Amino acid sequence: MKNFFRATLGCLLIPLYHFPRLAYQLLMVSYAYVFNRHDNLTASPKEHINRARKLLRGQNSMLLYAALELRFALERMAQWDLMLSAKATERALDDPDPVKKVKALRRIDQETAHEQKIFLVNQAKRIRLEWGRYKPLDQARTADIKGRLGDLLHPKDGLPLGIWNDPWYIRTRAFLLETVDYLAGVEKDNTPFFSIKDLSNFEMERAEE
């Protein structure tokens, strides 16, 4: 009988012992559900690119929404590079035009036009390890993407919207998919130029182009 009461008491205590851990796990799941959902609006270029990719799997009516997401991504990528420079002007930062932002970057430092290898260095120990990469937005391609997205988001006369089987939809989808791939490639594992430039324990050198 004594063992029975001990066993019963043990069974009652087990849930009490594990309850704090269970409550913590439930709180983490709840937090992830609320704040890490992909349909929340974020300032991350990666999220804009991912949403555009998802929209491009849908019908033709989703193409313009994908174009809008890609315009957001392009602006945010250029802004993120520029805002980390102490020499960036308020005018350049406030201007939403991604081409003007890229030009402002080039005026501050011409090396922002080139892909850079980033090395972590320790002069005392003579250590130099490749740490990451800086990948720039190409100015000419940025201008081309901006212009073509503008044609979609601010339609001109003659664009064949509403004709479901027009080749325009095929060409437009192909352009948007190419833009997704380009921006995703630049964004992935990219270290902003000015986050590293003036740090004494890092060095940059041009990557082979």
C-alpha cells in the first residue's frame, strides 16, 4: 500500500515537474506563429523576394503584385548598402529611386561597384581568413529592372493587360523570374560594404570578375 501511494504521488508530480517546460515551449510556438509568419510585412529584401517567387507560381493576375514586391526588394537592398555609410546624404537616403541610391554609393566609394572578398585578419598572428563577400547591385541592371518594373506598375498605353493568352504574359513572367533569381543571388550571404570598410581587423580585395 505504501508503494502504491508513492507511485500515485509520483504520477501526480510528473505533470507539475514538466509543466514549466511545456508552457515555455507553447509560448515559443505562439511567438513563432504570430511574428515569424511569411505573410507579415517586413523590411527584409529576402522576404519580398520570397513573396514575389511565391506569387509567380500563381495566375497571370498575380504578376503585378510580384512586380511590386520586387520593386520593394530592389529599393531596400540599395538603401541598406547606402545607410551604413557615414557620408550618405539625407537627400540620397530619402530618395526612393534605387538607381540614384546606387549612384550615390559609387560617388562615395568606387569600390562599391565591384564584388569584394572580405578577410578577417590578425596582424600579430599573421592570420588572414576569408570571412565573407560583398556583392554589389549592378548599376546598369538596376536601371533596367527599375524601368521595366515601372512599365508594369505604371502601365503605359498599349500594354495588353486583360488578354489572357497574349505573349506579353509569358515575357513578363520570364523577366520577373529572372529578376527574382538576380536579386536573390545578390542578397544571399551578402555583407554590406560599409559595415566592414573601416574596421581594422577586416580587409577587402576585389574578387575575380
